[in-house]
Amino acid sequence: MSEDRRLDVLRAIVEDYVATKEPVGSRALVERHSLGVSPATIRNDMAALEEGGYIAQPHTSAGRVPTDKGYRLFVDQLSTVKPLSSPERRAIGTFLENAQDLDDVVDRAVRLIAQLTHQVAVVQYPSLRRSALRHVELVPVGHRHLLVVLITDTGRVEQRTLELGADLDETVVARLRSRLNVSAAGRRLSELPVALGELTDAFAPADQVLVNAVVAVLEETLAQESEERVVLAGTANLARVGSSDVRAIGPVLEALEEQVVLLRLLSEMAEDSATVAVRIGRETQHDGLFETSFVTTGYGDEGGGSVARIGSIGPLRMDYPGTMSAVRAVARYLTRILAQ
């Protein structure tokens, strides 16, 4: 009973501190929350939480504030992520469904997360390595040029133009297009080299120069595009959180500019068992992000996996349930739209 009550007290402290920005005292807890115990009991519970490292006393106040450890326990005890309202869900759906292509979808999604959370939004582009091939198109452009178009299941489109030493035979091009899609469509892009390697023997020696050239440009595209990238929005929101939340904005901005830092974090958080992963303060393992928290979830695969991640970075004193809800909702709509 005492453990459950202390969790209730911690939850109340986190909620009040997030709402007011002010350290929380026992009197405020009694007045604002129906905890069902005396002020003396609450003071004892707060003392136990402080001794356990879950809350701390700023030197300027008699109240208490949550520590990284306290926020972590609070997040771990969230049994459900509060749903967005119907108007919010409709607005998300309408905003994303009007997107024209993958770049537009990603741009809209990152701006939407920033608007919903009033924090920094991060969207990782769908990774070619984790995507599956939807279609390969071969388009003759003149007599000796061939446009090779690779389309993934996430809507990503890559184009390359081949210059050939002989005139194209459109019959061979059509046959190669068909064989490519039969052998490669639906496969993860990381599996393609094996599938592509078996194509050459299906063609006459005179046609193998074209086949090898197309296979080479596809493999080269996959190698070049293995580099990951992320898109940010809402960095100006950092300036609005106040010095009490993030004392030095410079190091945070520098960390955000280092894509390798964000990609490492996103990769590590993809291994979390939780649907929505949260890194709090020093859990980010980067000095510039020690005063922030990072909330992410995967998107892009209706089968339950993911091809990339979307998230929000804000101060330790963030609305964790609200941020987790917004990130998850946008990720679900993003997955649905990419599948279409």
C-alpha cells in the first residue's frame, strides 16, 4: 500500500511540476489531489521519495522537483497513453492525406509533431535498407539512354539514367523489366543483390551487357542511399521553454545538428520493447542532451515492424503522456498513408 501511495505522490508531483513549473510542496499536493491521507503522511512519502533519488529539493525552494530517476519511474508506470481527441485525430488525418509525395509527407509529419507538442520534432526518412521493393521501371529515353526508377513500399523513389554503348532493343527492355519485378518485387532491399545476381543467365550473351548495366546501377543506388537522414522542425520551441528547463540551449542545438547523434539514439531506441520509447536526461548518453527527453516510435510497416522512427525532443519537464500520444498518433497515420 505504501509503495502504491508513493507512486501516486510521485505522479502528482510530476503532473503539478509540468503544469506549473514550480517546485511542489506537500500543502499543494493536499489541496490539488485526493490522495486520501494526511499531510504528515504525504511529507513522509516525499521524504522517502527524496531518499530514493526520485525527487530533489532545489536550493531556492522548499518544494520538490522530479529527478531523471523520478521521471523514469513515472513514465514506466504509465499504463496507457491518453488518446487524442476526435478533432485532433481528424486534423492529423486531413493534414497528412493531402501530401503529394514522400518528401511532402515527411515534411508535413515533422511540422505536425512540432505543432502538437510545442517541442522539437524529429522524423527519420524511411531507410532503403529496411524498405521492400514495390516496383522497378525501365524507361527508354532516346536510342541509347535508359531511365531506371526504383520505387519502395514506403513511397520512396530513386531515379538513375544509364548511357549505353549501343541502341536499346525495347523488346529486351520490356523482358528485363518484367523479370526484374518478378524476381525482386516484395523483397527487402538488403536481399536484392542475391536476386539480381541470378538475372544475367536468363538472357542471351548479346543482351547481358544491358542486364549487367541495369543491375550495377541498382546495386550502386542501394549502396549510395544506405546513408540515413533525419528532418527536424520546431527548434525555435527550445527558446520558449525557459532557462529553468534548459539552462544552455547552445549544446542542445549542437547535438541536434549532429545527425549521427540523433541516428544513434534512434537506432538504440528501435531496440526497445515498448511501442513508444523514451530516453530521459542522461539516458541519452550525450552531454548536450542531458537536460532533455526524447520520445520516439516506429512507423512505415502495417505488419507491426517499422522502417524508420518519428519523435519529439523537449525539456525533462515535458508532458510525457501528451507527447507520447501525439508521436504515436502521427506515426500511425504516417504508416497508413505510406501503405496507400
